Amino acid sequence: MSSVFLSHNSKDKPWVRNLAERLIADEVIVWLDEAEINIGDSLIEKISAGIHDMRFVAAIISKNSVESSWVQKEISIAMSKEISGREVTVLPLVIDNCDLPTSLSDKLYADFTNPNEFEISYSKLLRALGVEETPKAIKQQKSSQPKQSKPQSLPGDVPHEQEIKIVGIVKERTKQDREYSGLQDYYLQLSKTPSRDWVHFFDQSRGFARHSMWRRAWIEGDCIVVKCALDELNRYHLKDLKHDVAEANRELEKHIDEYNANSRIQAELEEAKRIERDKHLDDLDFS
């Protein structure tokens, strides 16, 4: 999984948020200052740590950013790490007509100045990040699927299941990510092992990123696993995951109600057919 720090000027925030949402949808880990920096944090320390944890730094180059001292500081930190061989690569993204900063003048940049060619430039960016782009047809298929689409695995008339809740964290199962030092896999304990249908609805709820700090999460046995930084867990992801667990509970309950109602209708139709058949059989003349 690739990761990128988005260095930008606040005046370019709408464009950057759109880029962040696209990258998150393609399973890229994104560091965006509005989500990461809190009141009281040391900006230099926080930015330096963010760049250290990311594999790439995307420098958003615009008329706004070339005049920004903070963006220049971020680029300077990233370039010093790249030059010292610390596995950080700076990728300039030019979004309007302006000159590249001197420190980036020898780098090939992605040209986002033409909105009509955004998809072409975005595909080049994904390749630079080492990410295989999800085919457009598959993305459209996912986005067009109704949220009420139901799995077909429930056999027969089914009672309602007990609601599942997150009840704790399994500390000893925490795993350090092999590639990114700032990320770990955290195992959140569920109140019971979910059924395959419940997992379907949980994954469906997680299908679209709802904010720029969205992280990957999945089910392993009786746990939800989320890959994130420690300070993100309580600030962002626990709330998201509680929402997705509750959504899976609701969707499964609706599915069971609909399934059982359909089963009863089908049984009534079969009974009506049986009565009609038996009436005809009773009328047979065996004399």
C-alpha cells in the first residue's frame, strides 16, 4: 500500500481535498494537514513526522504555494530526506501556470493545469506512486450498485441475530506495518464472530471513503482490523467503525425481515398450488 503527504497552500484546499478523496478510493494512505494537525501541535515537528511516515511527498505547485513559506519548508524537509536517501520521493504536481521552485526545477512534474485532462495526469500520478489504478468500469459498477443489494446465502426462515458490538481491543495481536513505521494493524474485539452476510454489509458500509483520514479495515474471525497510526485510532477510526458495525447490524436485520417475508409469501403460493392440485385430483373419475 502506497502513502503520500500532500504539501499545499490552504487556498488550494478544495482541489487538494478532491485529490485526497480520489487517492483514498484507490487505497493510497494520505497525510492531509487538516486531519492530522491539532491545536497545540508543533507544526514543524508534526509535518516532519508526517513526511517521515510517508513514502512520497506530493508538492502541490500553484501561484499560492510558491509564495507560501510553509510549503517551502515542507518541500525543504522532504528534499533533504530524499537527498539523504531516506526513502522519501518528492512528486511535483502543478495545478496552475507558475514557475517551479528552484529546489524542484530539475524534476519531471505532473501537469494538472488543464481540468479536462485531469484523468490522464491522475493516472500518471498513480503509476509514480506504484499503484495500479482500478479500471473505470469497475469503479462505475461499484458506485452504481444499490446499497440495498443483498447476499443470497441465508437458508430457510431465519431468526434475528444478536447485535454485534465492538467490546475492546486485543493488544497482543497488534502488528507493526512492515513498510511504514507510523502504521500498525490494530485488532478490535467484536462481541461475537460475525456471519458471512454480516461481513458483506460491513464491507459495503466501508465501501466509500467518508473523509480524508479514511483507512483500510477488514474482518478477521471475531475482530475488526484497522491499519492506522496510534493517535488516529481514537480520534477518527473508532467512531467510524462503530458506525459501520451499527450499519451492518441494521442492514442484516432488514435483510432477514425481507427474506422471511418472501419465504412466507412463497410458502403461501405453494400451499395454494397444492390445494388447487388436490382439488383436481379429487375430481378424477375412477368409476
